[in-house]
Amino acid sequence: MTVTQFETLEKLQQEGWDLSELLPEPSEKVIAARLEELEKAVAEFEKGRSELSPEMGSNRLLEQLKIYDELMSRLYVLGYYGSLWFSADTQSEPALAYRNRIEQVLTGVQNRMLFFTLWWKQLDDEAAAVLVPTAEEAPDYRHFLEDLRRLKPFTLEESTEQLINLKDADGQDALLTIYSMLTNRLEFQPEIEGEEQTLTRDQLMSHVHSPNADFRAAAYKELYRVYEGERNVLGQIYMHRVRDWHSENVEIRGFGSPISVRNVANDVPDEAVTTLIDVVRENHELFQRFFRLKARWLGLDKLRRYDIYAPLTESERQVSYVDAVSLVLETFADFDPLFAEKAERVFRERHIDSENRRGKKGGAFCATVLPSQTPWVLINYTGRVRDVATLAHELGHAIHSMMAENHPLLTQHPSLPLAETASVFSEMLLTDRLLSEEKDPLVRRELLASAVDDIYATVMRQAYFVRFELAAHEAVRAGRSAEHLGDLYWQTLTEQFGDAVELPEEFRHEWLTIPHIYHTPFYCYAYCFGQLLVLALYQRYKDEGAAFVPGYLKLLATGGSARPEVMLAEVGVDMKDADFWRGGFAVVDEMVTELEAS
């Protein structure tokens, strides 16, 4: 397959996405009709409550489970419409009003549906073993039911679970909405080329990759100047988030620690996560070697933190959106035609929002709603080469979801650490393509150094976010201030960079700018997990060639229908083995050694 076969490219342009597949329009008539249909379906489901018993039989349980899956699909559609609409315009009052209205409805519906999963978790093991369908009858639903049983020790009685849902809807969820609204409305006014500009955060941060050292410094200084001005508010939001996280999950539910909550959700043993973070920490000097090397190339005595992502050439090459999409699709097609076919669907169905505009949520993400629907992708494309890598990354997520679209909603989504398997792999495919086509040794050095930059950002940086969170959660519970959290964050920076990088004081406020630690505590180790896993898998691809592809596609197609430990064992990975994670760093060491010889 070649990209010329993709008619989508002929009329491609940067634009917002089309959400009409989720909801034709957000009119009162349409919304009321959907909510009426939902109410009827929920009421019908509730009638099955009286049938729930160890004597009901596996066939009837399976019927109820399929109805539950269908109801969850309705909730996903209504909820994601609000989330995606709000992401496209965080300042839209109608979007916010719809989102708030639907969140209240969904909270009520989920509370009414809780009886089903709670009953299943509370069954004794012997009764559950009799009722669960066989792997031959319904493998996906069997896995879902077995996976629910893992959460039995942390599940509360129905009235308490309902109360927590209500509390979250008007408590933490509302607070996080305020965080998003506050941070996405921020404007930044750096002085670039002698002129004061008004920029969004994504526009501002494009300058941290500028070949001009003054532009890089100006961007970072302005970012932290603005966030420092919001420190008291953002610090309070974070501290309330941390206290609520501990109160509910550790004190009430009985999780062993704040990070254990995420580990259980990810179905990854605490031991594996501890091993992963420890191995990353023991390799921080590897990146310090790279930073010293980069300082020499840039003609600096020492790299400043402003210069971490500095390009090695003076080029400010811009890549048009059409050329970026073409390059990514060609790269995917060379790996496997199926990859390109699935990625093209995102553009053909207008499921991508690529414009860069005020009020739009910053960064990039991929949202998978239903197995029957092409995922929706958000990026803020500014024309930099790094934006092309971001496009490949998010399309990799979409491909992963589409590879698993034959599973029901309940088992389509992979565990969070495995969710990066296709996205990071796709970025590496792109990097390798660029390296294979480039003959200029200086440009090749730039490409390889950029790849190491990205690995630092995905592995070392993310692991130290988690190290900060571990310390910060403890400090907040001890009543420490936002200023103290800045001190803790500073300690993680000094350990990461040692004497290889000069650290300006304003980076003490960087923790305020990290959305994941607010929205999804301890999320960030999933990036380390995914990157190091993919480094090992990608090395196998380079060794095995086309023979590697079927097994890799099978891994992606499994989605969330098997336990991560089982899925990885099938490709020879033991996540508790420190040497496995060290193997990923061996690949990075080879890259740095090659750069040292260039």
C-alpha cells in the first residue's frame, strides 16, 4: 500500500473534529431523547437485580453482563461527547453546561448500576467459580468478571460506593474541572525577536525546541512566571486532591499506599513498579553523559535546563500538516499495511482536531469511546518536527484501539502501562525511517540526539515525576506547604541532573504545570514502562524483521482481554525482573555511545 491510495490527503487540512457520530447535535431535543432512552434501559436492567443469586446460572449471568456492557456504551457516548467538546473549547459555556449536566446524570446512573458489580465482587470464590462462563463460551466476559474479583478487597458496601460517587462528582471532579479551566485560559507573553507576543501554552512551549538559546530561556521563564502567579490556587487544588486520594483509597478502601491504587488499577504488582522506578533511578548518569555531550555540541560549558531539548542545528524546519500526515502514513504502511489503513480512518472520518487555537486543551491525546467507533485524536500542530512525532504517537494509540475493536467495551482498553505499546513503537518507526533516509552525518546526529531527548522525557523525567509524587503525598499528609513541595521537586531535579546541567531557580515551580499529577496520580510511570518495553520489542523487530510483525499485532489485538503479566509472558517479558528493564537502558546506552563517537 502507498499513501497515494489515501484519498483523504487530497483534501486534508487542519481543522476541528466531527463529534456527530456521538451526538448529532447538542440540542435539548436530542439530549432529552438520549436521556429518556438511557432511563428506560437502566430501569430494565434494574429489574434483573432480584435474579442475582448463586443459583441463577452462568447463561443468565452472561445475559445480564451483555446488557451491562451495552449500558456502559451509552454512558461512554454521552460522557465522552461532553469531554471532547470541552477539550475542543475549554472556555465554551454550552460545553461546560452539557458536561456538568451529563456528569450528574451519569453519576446517578452508575450508582443505580453498582449493584451488579458489587454483588459479583462480594460472592464467595466457590459460587463465583461456578457462575463464571467458560473461556470457550465468552472469553472476554470471563476475563472481565475475573478481573473484577481482584478489586474485591477494596470494594465497599453499595451505599458507601454511591456516596463516594456523589462526593466525587461535586467534589474532586469539579475541582479538576476548575484546574483545567484555569490553566487552559492562561496566556503567556514572552518577548521573542524583540516583540512581546501573546501565546497559548502549546505555542509558547514550541520555543523550548528553538535553536535560539534566548528564545528557549524566554519561553521557560514566562511559563513559570505565569504559573508561579497561580501557585497558591494550584497548590491548594493539588493538596486537596492528595488528601482526598489518601482518605478514600488508603483510609477507607484499604489500599496499601497511594501508589498501590494506581498499581491495582493497572494490574501491575507493586514489586514490578518499585523495580522499574529503581532501575530508572540507577541509570540517571546515562542521561547526564548525554547532556554533557550535548553541551559540547552547543558550544556551552554546561547545559542549562533551558537547553535540554535544544536542536543541534540552526534549522527551524517547518513541516506542513499535509506533509506530516503523508510521512506518518507512509511510515506505517512500510511497517504493515494494516497500520496505515487504520490510521487513515482517523482522518477520513474527521476524528482529529489538529488546529492550534485559544481555549483548546493543550497537549495531545487519543480518546477511545466504543469498539465500533474510530478513536478521536487531539493534537496542537504547530509545524515542528516534534509535532510530527506527536502525531505518530497519538495515531499509534488509535491503531492500538482499532486492533482491539473486536472485543467488547469492557475488555477493549489495555492496562495503562501497555497502552503506550503502539504509540511509542510508532514514534520509533518514524525515527528509524528518517534515519534510514538521511545521509548527512550531522543531520543523522541531530535525529539520533532528538530520539534520546524523547527517551529522556518519556523515561527519566516521568519516573522522577512519580518519585516527586511519592514524596509530595507524604508531605501533604504531614501538613507541609506548597513552598515545601517546590523544595521536594527541586531535590528530584538535582538528583536527575547532577553537575551536568545548570538549574535555574524558576524550575522549582515546574510541578505546578504537570496535569497528570492532578488528574491521574501516579499515572506517569506508565510512560517509563511503555518506553522501556518498546525499546526491547523494537530491538526484536530490528533483529527479526517481518517475522516479528504477526506476534506484535496479536499483542495489540489482545487489548485488555488478558492480564498484563500473562500478555507480556507470551512475548518473553517478566516485569518484575530488573535485568529486563536494564535491557531497555542498554539500548539507550548504545545510542549515546554512537553519539559520542560521531
